[in-house]
Amino acid sequence: MNYEKEYYSNGNVQYDAAKELLTLIPTNPRSLLDIGCGSGKVSHLIYQKVSPKQMLSIDVSQAMLEEVEHRYPSSPIEFRHSDIAQFSSDEVYDVIISNSSFQWFKDYDASLNTIKRCLAPNGRVIIQTPYRQIWCPEVTQLMKVFFSAKYPSLNDEFRLPCMHLESDLAYQNMFEGYGFAVENLYTKAFTYHFSATEFKQFFMSGAYKVYTHKDSYTSELPTSFEHDLLQYLEQEIKEGQVYNVTIHRLLTSLKK
């Protein structure tokens, strides 16, 4: 599976979450910084709806940015290979956004301090992130059955490789601890009724990355793990069946 090449088609729940994110973003900002742009699909949705005069989108994955170049060769958005923790700019931004990328930050101290430094005096930081360790109960149950059948020892070794705090208060305390004022913060359960094809796309857009990530386990994954997981999904996800899925997400608007 090529995660980066398939993300544009598979990332439907992230795109759906971005529509909710849009309700928090001020329109017509002078400048906008988009952190974790992925394949560029959400970036262009935001550009079209918000109409920033200047927009920079960054991502840590060069492969993702190659997808952007392939799909949007004449984009009005500037795309750059960068980690927000090491991001440097003389520019300050009226709006800084992170849609479905905040949980993957590697250095929160450096990242949040960079965001604060790059935020204009009256600017806004808008974040959408999945939260809770059991961020999607249906995926947790699916993987529990897989581990029991194929790799029972790995079930106890698994840890989320990304940050999912358990409550809105935990996030509020985190943001306030870095000197942000929380203007708006709420949680929302996104509920879907997926076909088999839609459920596979959903799983491959995020859960696959989580469960095949080397940092998710305390020991090295068997070489057959990815193959066995994909085979399991093909066997267990049946055409004609409806898959009811709930994803827990947190959204917030911050200012200095």
C-alpha cells in the first residue's frame, strides 16, 4: 500500500472534519499558515472558502508534497517541506490552522512556541484533532480481534504513536500552559454509516498508519504484519454490510 498516493482518495473523514474546521476560520485573512497539508485537498478547500490573500501550507512528508505537485501543478498556494517544530519565517500569520495533523507533532514544546511566535497580534490558531485513546471504538474492536487471531502478544504492546488526550479540559490546560487564550473549544462525535468500500478507505486513511507505525509497539513488528493486516481487512470487511463508525474529535480557536 502506498499511503501517500492513496491518501487523496482515502482521506474523506479528514476532509469532512475540515468542513467543521471552516466554521471557526475568519474569512479574508491577510495571511494563513496551514500545518500538515498532506495531499493538498483540504488546503484547497480552505483556500476556496476563506480566500486568504497569502497562504503557505507545510508538511513533513516530501512524498505528500510530491502528490500536491502532481495534483495541483498551478496552485495559488505555496507549499513547503517543513516540520512546524523547525519552521522559521519572518512572516507573521493572521490565521494558523492544523486539520488532523496536531496529534502527529513530535515536539509539542517547539511546535507550540513556534506557532505562538508566528501568530500575528490579533491572529487565531484553529485546530482540529482526534482525541481519546479509544478515538474510534469500532477500529479498536476490529484490531482487538485481529491481534487475538494473529498476534496476541502485540495487543498489550500497542501504544498510540500520536498524542490523544482524554478530555477537552486536558487540551485547554495544555494550550493555556503555552500562553494561548482559548476562545472556543468543543468536542464532537462524527458518526458515519459506511459501505464496505468506504470503511476500507477510512481505515487506510489513518488507522492503517497508526497500527503499522514502528513507534506503536515496544518490539519490532514481524515482517508479515502489514500483509496479514491487509489480508484480514479483505476477509472481514464484507460487501453489502453497513459499518457504523464514530470518531471523537476536538476543535478549538486560540489567540494570544
